[in-house]
Amino acid sequence: MKNLFIRKPDDMHIHLRRGEVLTNVLLFTSNIFTRAVVMGNLQKPIITAKNVISYRMEILKQAPKFKPIMSIMLVNSTTAEIVKNAYLAGAKALKLIPENTSINSTDGVSLIDLEKFYPVLKTAQELGMIFSGHWELNRHPLKEFIPELKREVAAISYLEKLIHDIPGLKIVVEHISTKEMIEFIKRAPKNVAATLTAHHAVLTIDDVMDKNGKIVNPYNYCKPVPKSDNDRKAVIEAMTSGNPKFFFGSDSAPHLIVKKESLKPPPGIFSAPVALPLLCQIFKTNKALDKLEKFASEFGAKFYGLELNKEKIEITRREWIVPSQHADIRIFMGGEKLSWSVV
Ligand SMILES: [Zn+2]
């Protein structure tokens, strides 16, 4: 088995945090990926042009050659004017995390209220911005609670309505985790695509929770939660299919061990250190290594309207054991063996 050379990849969905955590995690991404779509659901969320500029500066100070693709969060105070200014400051994506479906999303716009934000979304469309969304519905309009495993499928009708109402909007449905959503994306028009993570190709709900919904492994806990084995297989099938609607977004989301070990562990898996070797392993196992470059390095850039990266990266056939942690953050698959390496 020879080494592999592919065009340098882009990570089309990542959480890099700020301050000390940013310092500790950034190089795992910037050494491998030319670009990454950086999510702004920080403790103080990225919602304006000013926020975009200062966050980008903080990232570039530590990794000057890295090309962060900036985003702003859609929150209840977002206006068309704010979106326009953020775009002019370099934001390429407008990000929806509906209220309380993930970390730092208490002010996120509910899917039920999305219509109120159509003027904002139309502005994003006119500017050519990507509407990047975490599509989960946690409560029905009458407020009944929806269990975690059903939230992604419950969001599909809202997504369908948006596609119908604003047909020109470029939509990326992030980190999809169910066969139903994958099938929906396949049928949807060309301006609708999805990112897939590596961890949803590896985990099922049994790796995260017991039958009563109690979290048994906080380090495998993420949103949306991994689903059944059939869903996991559908993720692999979509990722290795060569369909340009599916591209890589790690959703790597670091949390300190002390928080992960607490009574209410926050969702998020720190997968950046294993992202490319793990993808390589998944594609190899599924006899699709020839499709890896398109999935990790081409389809995302094309959908975002970006030039393809010119440099190549070598992925070496070399076994290594993933270290269990880095700077008080547990690494996904720590202690396990991977057969490919990028260092
Ligand atoms: Zn995310």
C-alpha cells in the first residue's frame, strides 16, 4: 500500500473557540487544512461585522497562513443591515443554531419562527452567502418536547418549506446524521448540500447513551447525537458516493475534560487531530479511497464558490496510537490505532 497524495483539504465546519483553547487546538487544523468554516457560537457569539474582524484577527495572529472562512450567527437581533455589513467584513456564511439545540445557542432563532427572518435570509441570498444550519427541532409549536433521536427528522418539513419559500438561497445542512435527512438532501435542488462528520460514520447511539437516554460516554456526546447503525451506514454511503452534495465538515468541538466529566457534559467531540487519517481509514475500508479528495478537498470549496486549493498533502501509510488528550482536552478515538498519518 503506497502513500496517498491529495489536494489539501478544507474543513467546512469547525469550532475553534477563543483564548487558551483556540491556542491549544488551532494547529491541528491549520497544519492540515488550508481553510475551515469557523463557527461563531462562542460564549460571546459572533453576530456583527466587528465581531468577525476581531475573531479573524485572533485566529490569524496564531496561524498567519491559515484561511478561516468566517460566519455570523443568526440570532433574534440579526437584521438585513447587520448581515450586509458582516458580509462586507468577510463573513461567507450565516449560521443557524436554533435556540438551545447546541452550545451557546440560547438566543438562536427557532425553526418555528424562521419566517420572521425571511428578509434577513433574502439579503443573504442576494449577497451569495451560505445559509449554514443545524437542523434540529427540539419542541413542536405546541411546545411538546421532542426526544434527541427524533429532532433531525422533525426539522425536515421546516427545511422543505424554506427551500420552497426562498428557492435561490444556498443552504448547507450541517453534520447530518440520519438516513431520512440524507435521502432528503439527495432529492433537494442543487443549491442544497450537507456536511458530514467523521464521527457520525463511526459512532452509533449505543456509544453515547444507554436505553434511558443517560449519557454513558461524554466524550462521544455531540449534537446531533449519533443514531442507529443503519443511519451510520447511510452516512458512510453518502460520504463515499462521489455525490457533490456531500462534503466534509469535522464539527470538531473541543471542551475541557473538567466540563466533559461534569454532571451535565456539553455536547462536542474534539476530532481535529484525527480528522484526515480517520477519513482515510473510512474511505479505505469502504473501497472508496479514490473519492476521498473530492469529499475532503473539492466539493465544499465548489459549493462555497471558492477556488480549489493548489497544494497537495501526503497521507502516509503508518500505524499510530491516537494520544488520549491534548492540553486538558480529550481527543476523539484516544488510545485507538489508526493506519494512516499526516505527520
Ligand atoms: Zn457544529
